[in-house]
Amino acid sequence: MMYAPADNLIRHVTLRQLQIFETVVRLGGYTRAAEALHLTQPTVSMQIKKLNEAIGCPLLEQVGRHIHPTAAGTEVYEAAQDILKRMQSLGEATSELELVVKGPLRIAVITTAKYFMPHLLGAFITSYPEVEPILKVTNRSRVLERLRSNEDDLLIMGQVPDDIAVEAHPFIDNELVVVANASHPLTKCSDITLQQLHKERFLAREAGSGTRLAINRLFAEQGLNIQPYMELGSSEAIKQAVMAGLGISVLSRHNLRLELEHKHIAILDVKGFPLFYRWYAVHLKGKQLSLVSRTFLNFLLEQGRDMLQQFPYGQDSATEQAADGK
């Protein structure tokens, strides 16, 4: 099979085409690539077609419902990743030469962190208005996928993976509490044991979430095994289910400001709770952070806790409201 000569590629292949092709392969489809790049699916298809013509052979093939790169496509994909990374590094290097904190800041957070991360980003952007924040909120398994593929500058999570070589920087506390509907009988009890909780209908996040891992570990230490009454995919869904009286659960205090304020949810007095963990800013070990991401990391470490206390979702504010809600 004849490939296009180098001078032809230089004339006809664009960086945008390489970016689109890399995204299609990495995300496994045209639709997801279009969503990620804020393009229409026909535009993505057209650019892939033009890239095929410039290269001189098919780069993608469909096997069943999945799209895979051909042998030539794999080579183009690897080259595209190298070129795009070099372009990103070039942009970051020119910003650093100017000593100006500007450009994209890619942050991925687990869903629980969505309650406080926008506040921290907003405070940071106030100081550095030329930074372009890109915030991705998703579940833990997807965050770990993004970490492995080095898609982001920093990732925010509560449970640091032990099977990936990372650098993890703790910056604020993550306080987990047991919650129930405000009219639940256990709200009148104190020193509730895990054995008592084990008899209740327990609402849990999906298997693999950081909170689920922490709770499973705590109960296992007491020889108990949680069989969830319901599994739900987000903290917001769990809050709604708790308020509806479907069961009890464990949530981060950061997520409960409004519900505690209006006494829709109560924090139970359970032995061993609250559980104190940390929120971490994580990146792959050895990753060269840009000036923007280094500056934001320093901001989290030096000012994150104090900044959160200025907002409604701050830790101290939530603690006071929790006391009012009892």
C-alpha cells in the first residue's frame, strides 16, 4: 500500500485533523469526539475523510459497534499524540517565557468534589483572569482512566490509587458523615454502633467510588459486609433518596449545606464517625507541570482551605450548619 509522501502530508494534513483523529481514537467514536471538541458529528466525519485522503489509506475500521484504528491508523494516532503534545508544550513554554500565568487549565474531579471545586477555580481565575479553566466532573473510574492517559493537568480525588505511580498533594479535609431523613428514628439516638447501622437500608454509591471503598473498609474491620439496599450513581441522587426516606447513607459534609440548613437531612451520631480523609490534587509521577498548573497547585496547597471557608460550602460553615440541623 502506498503512503502519501512527506511533502504532501505537510501541505494537506492540518493540526485540526490530527486533533480530531486523535480524539476519535482515544474516545472510541465519532459522537464522543464531537461532544468533546464541541463539533458536529458530520464535521468530525468530514475531517476524518480528508485525513484518510491525505494519508492515502483508511485509518479507521468498524468492528461490530466499535471503531478501531487500522495499522496505518495506529501509526497516525501515535504521531498525532506526539505532535499535539509538542504543540501544547510549545504554547506553555511561550507563556512561561513571558512569565504570565495564562492558557488552559485542565482539571478532572470526582463527582463529590463538584460542590467546592468551582468556588476554588473561581477564586483562582479572579487572580489570574487569562487562565482558561476546563473542568471535567465524572465518576472515580473515569477519573482514573483520564489519569492513566494523562488527559488533564491535575485530578481531584479523595482516594489515591495504589496501582498507578502518582504524586498526590493533600489540600483540604474530606469529612464523611452518616445521614438520614430528618424524621428517621435514629436521629434521636446517640453512640449508634455499626451493628445497628448494618440493620438499616443502606444507600451506596456504585462499586469502586471513593466513598464506597472507605465505608466497605470500615465495616469489614468490624466483620460486617454491607449489602446495599440501593446503588446510586451520584451523591445528589443519594441525597434525594435519603430525603425521600428510602434509607441511610454516608456523604461528604461538603455536599450537605442546603439540606442541613433546611433540616431535610440529619447527621447521625455514629461511633467511629465522622471519618476524616483528605482531598488530593493528583498527577502522574514525573509529569512536567505547566506554569498554569503549578500555580494552581500552589494556590490549592497554600490557600485552598482558607478560600473554602469564605464560601457557603466551606468546611467550617458546613460544620456549624450541621450542628444547627441536629
